[in-house]
Amino acid sequence: MSTKVFFNESCRICKKEIDMYKKMENNIKWYDIHEKEALRTNLNLDQLTRRLHVIEDGKLYQGAKAFLIVWSKIPKLNFLYKIAKVPGLYHIFAAVYEIMALFLYFKNKLLSKKN
């Protein structure tokens, strides 16, 4: 089965990072959360905006776990996967991810209200 990643393309930071990943060797299918394919997640747009989401083998992952899957699928970033999956480090990574994701979520919400 393929790995599907759902990201917020309207977030400049998210888009820049995902565009970098897209250029690297991988077998990932990338979807903006505004695309019809995002309906397959059974999440609403607000939920999809809040974190990175991955569907792999029919199972939905989000946040730090989703990033681990992405990094494990990109050979050049596999070292990040190996580091971040270490139990003690994973909890730090997950906490930092949640803080950054929440910041970006509110920043993007604020910017979308201005437009």
C-alpha cells in the first residue's frame, strides 16, 4: 500500500518543508488538505489544519508519529527517523512538534481571517 501525506499547502512554512521532501527520493503521495482526497481521512478541515496526517496501510497517523513515517520513507531523512524514534527523544520531539504545530495553526487561522 502507498503512504499518503496530508498537509496544509496554504501554510508557507508547511509548504516549504513538504516541497523539500517532495524533491527527495520517496514513494509518498502528497495531498493538500483542501483536495478531495483529504475527505478519505474522515477529518474536517480544522482537524486537518491542526497537524500533519499520514495514512499508511489504511491507518491514520497524525503529528509526530506522522513525521516519523514520512522520515522513514525518505532515504536521505532516515537518520531523523532513527533519532526521533528513540523513546526518550520521541517524547521531546512530540512535545516540541505539538508546540510548533499549535503555533502554526493559530498563525494560519489569523492570516486566513485577514484575507
